[in-house]
Amino acid sequence: MHGTRTSSAIWDHQVAVMTRSGHQTLALDLPGHGTRLGERFTLAGALEAIDEAVERFATPPLLVGLSLGGYSSLAYAARNQHKLAGVVLSGCSTELRGKPLGAYRALTMRASQMFGPTGSTWHVVTDMLAAMKGYSVLADLRRVLIPVWLVNGERDILRFDERRCLATGPGVQLTVVPGAGHDVNSHAPESFNRILLTVTRELRAAAKAVAGPLTATAGLAR
């Protein structure tokens, strides 16, 4: 899941690498972005789009989200973790509240009024801020029991609360990519891809470890 005012195209490099590694991979556009530019962004719409994508997989997938896509992915995981194997969250380790967020919202609202929905995509930002107002990344992280990997660029401005996020549970891990900014998958694609491949190997090993004892038990039962 991509960030605000971008699209699924930001994942082209990751999709190519993961596909070559044998992983079924899907990058989708959130409402108000890419192929869905004519729609308005709402959190409910984002969760519905994610659910439709998740249902296309035969087994629980790994959900990967950046920025707005990260917040949306976490919100989805907190409500549907039984459908997922794990979550990778980038650029969303900050609580969406406080004076800085209010000032940013006022600025983007003025930009939207100046340019209008047909002249730019600034209205998507105001929609996003309205939809995510008061959302707590910490509260949803405490609800998630499946593995969570936080992957942030060293220079990302949205990592203020990453230590608090890390402390929400034993299943949360943190990796900070040196030199990268907010769009860590684009700023350091090779590093990000290595992280994704490592995560998928860990999930596969964990699944085999669980399946092993179950298979042995079934054999004894026969």
C-alpha cells in the first residue's frame, strides 16, 4: 500500500523482485490515487480495498504499507489479523495528532481551495487528514498479535514515536535504513528488498515449524 499522492507504481521494483523470488505479489491503488483518482479517500474505503486484495490470495499474505498505506495497513491488521501472516509498516511510526498535524492540515486545505480537485491532488491530503484524524498507531499495534516489522528511513520525519511503537509488544521489530528518507522503498530499494525477502523467509520458517508438530501428531493419530 502506497502513500499519499502517489500510487501502486512506487512498488514496481519490489513487485519485480518478489515475483522473481516466487512470491505472488499485488500492489493496489487506494481510493483517490492512481486508477482510483476520481474517488475520495476514506479509511473505510481503504480498508475495503485492502480486504478485496487480501481475499485474492489462497493463503494469508504479508501486508506491506508505506506512510498512508502503512497506517491503513495497520488499521486493517488490527481488525483482520486472522487473514494475514504479518505486516511490514514504513513511514508511519508517529501518532496522528497534535499541533503539527493541525498546522499541516490547515496548509493543505488552503492549497486545495487554491488549486481545486481538478487542478491538483492536494484535496487527497485533506481527505486523508480528515479520515485519519485521531487515529492511534500505538493503540492498534497493541491489538495486533501477528508479527510486525517497522522499517523506517533514517531521515524520515515520521518516526518520532518509533520507540513507543517498538515497545507495544514482543512481536514488533524495528529496522532503520541508514541514509534513507520517508520513501524508504524508493530511496534504498535494495535494502528494502532484502528486508522483505528476509521477512518472507522468517514467515515461511515459522509456518514450517508450526506445521511440523501438527503433521507428526496427525501421523500418530492414523
